[in-house]
Amino acid sequence: MTSAPHLQVIEGSAPKKARPATDLSRLGPLMAAAQNGDKKAYNEVLKACDAWLRIFLARRVAPESIEDIAQEALMALHKKRHTYDPEKPFAPWFVAIARYKWLDRLRQHYRVDEVELEDQAQVRSHESPVMSQILLERLLSHIPENQAQAIRLAKIEGYPLDEIAEITGQSLSSVKVRIHRGMKRMMKKLEEANA
Amino acid sequence: MRESDTMTASTALIDGLTESMQPVMRRRPGREVMILAGIGLLQLVGTLSLLGGNAMEVFSADMVGITSKAVMLAAATVMFVLLAFRSLLPTTPKQGKLMATAGALVMAFGVFTLSWDMGGSAQAALMPHKGIVCLLSSISFALPMFITLTLFMRGAAPTQPRMTALLIGIASGSWGVFVYGLQCPFTNIAYIALWYGGAVALVTLAAAVILPRFSRW
């Protein structure tokens, strides 16, 4: 005789799926406790945000810039921690700050690039690209081809401006204008895409 | 940089921030609105108590015209103050369209309610000698709101500082011309556009130049 299959009732709720360390949605109550002076909660918030930032930035900036921007974003979180409203979710608040710091850094680099372009005509640039090549290529597809070509030659292939002028058959000032306009469009596109 | 170096630098920063962390008083936008309203009310009462006689005369001479002008400027102030407060939150999306809509509503209201009587000449319509006084007085009347909103901006986390600066400039400028306009008898559209609009534009320009440097990140 075969016995019926035995069904065992397990008390309690189903086991919870472990949340990843980078999950920002659980940080609201911890941040609220941190605002009241709970250092342990604050440490946990900072660690989770740091882990999240590294993933967020890895797809957006060159590897050597990740550390600086991540630290700037953590400093911003620290300075502006009083502006977090515990009645609202934590993730959008922190993501907005991280995104701001990232775009701010890109803007700063863009301004530096603008100044450097003035002196770059005779000297081949060896500086590492600010944005990762993948992101750059994606952005380049959204701007006119003549601007994209000038940026590709200057920023990816590292040609000096006078050589770019020769390659493209344009004047030096025209190359500068194309790079300037292209970079501006790319920044705008980047901001729109992340708004 | 090696991964271990990165982790060390990052861990050191996190430990440092944790160690230096103190309890903070949360930003309360509702309380800031009340403070701003209180300052505005005090300024209004103070101004009217000094210039109240003029205001009564001005209103009794052209009740409809002056009331329309006051309503238009008060509405502009309220709309742009609200947009400025909204922009102080880091999560607020771009407000360009809302800003344009608010501006268009104010202008449409002005076009339909202000006087089109130009008095026969540009000189008569624009009255430069009085207009300059109007412009400078309006700018000075804008200062209390400008300073208060600047302080609120420093304490908040605006992720679009330029937009916030523009909104603060327009809100403060509108408030300045509203307070001045209560005892200003002119309601023709050219005068309002040039001198009142000029005051708002100058305050906004000052805000756009100065305020982004004041956002403390």
C-alpha cells in the first residue's frame, strides 16, 4: 500500500529574496535615522550609495574618473543630507544628486577642453578621453556628421587641430567651431537623456 | 589606480564623513514659504504706511486700471515664487514650459487689461524721467525677496542652478514692481513694458549672473 504524499505546512512567510547591496530603495528609513544622528545607519547609506555610484558611473565615464566623481557625489550627499524628505523615496533624491555631480563634472571638462583647444593647434594631445568611448560614440550618432568627424579626430584619435583641418579640408577656425558646436549639442543631448 | 587603492580611498572618505556627521535640521519648504510671506507682508505694510496716501489717491483715480495692474503683478509673483520653490528640490524636472506658460499668461492678461492710450507721443507714453525712478525703486523693492530666496537656495539642493536663479530673479523682480506699482499712477502698456519689464529683466539678469555661484554644493 502506498501512502498519500505528505504535505508539510511551513509556518511563517516565504523566505525573502535578499536585496542587493546597491539597492537604494531600502535606504529611506536609514537616511531618516542618519538625519537624527545615527552614525551606523549613515555609514550603511554611504556604503550602499558608493556601490551604486560605481555601477552608475562605469557606463558613463572613463574608469579613471569614477573614483573622483563618486567621492564628489558622496560629499554632495553629506552636505545636502538635510534636504532629504523622509516621506519621499530616497532613490530619486540621491540619483538626482549623483546625476547632477556627473553632468557638472562633464561640463567642467568641456570648459577645460574649450580653453585647451586654443593652445592645442601645434601640440598632439595625450590626455585621456573624459567620457568613455562607448558613450561618446553613442552621442556622436546624434549630431551632424561633420561635427562628429571633427570630434572623433580630436578626442578619440588625438589629432592636433591643424592636422584635422588638413584632413577635413576646412580652416582651423571652422574645425574649432565644429568641435565647439558638436560638444555643446552632445552635452544638451546628455542632459535631455538623463532628465 | 588599483582596486585596493580605490577601496581604501573610498572607505576612508566614508569613514571620515560618518565620523564628522552630526544630526541635522531638515529643510522645511512650508516653513520657508511662511517666512517669505511674512517678510513680504512686513514690506508691504511698511511701504503702504509710508506711501499709503499716494496709493489711495492712485487707486481712487483709476480703480480698474491700477487693480488690473496689481492683480497681474501679484499673480506673476505668486506663480514664479512657486516655480522657484519647486526648482529647489533636486528631483524637479526642467520647468521651461511651465515658466513660458506662466510668462505668457501674465503677458496676455496685461495685453487685455492695461491701457493702450499712449497720450499722443512716445515721450508722453514712456515718461523717461519718471520711468527711471520707477525702474530704480522697483529694483530696490525687489531686494528683500531676492535676498531671502537666495538664502533658501543656498540651503536647498537645486540641480538646475541656472533655472532656479532665473526663477528667483523673475519672482523678486515681479514682487518689486508689484510693491512699487501700488502707488504708481501709470497703467499704459508701453510704460509698464519698458520700465516695469526693465526692472524685472535687470533683477533677473543679476540673479542669473550672481546666484549660480551661491548654490553651495
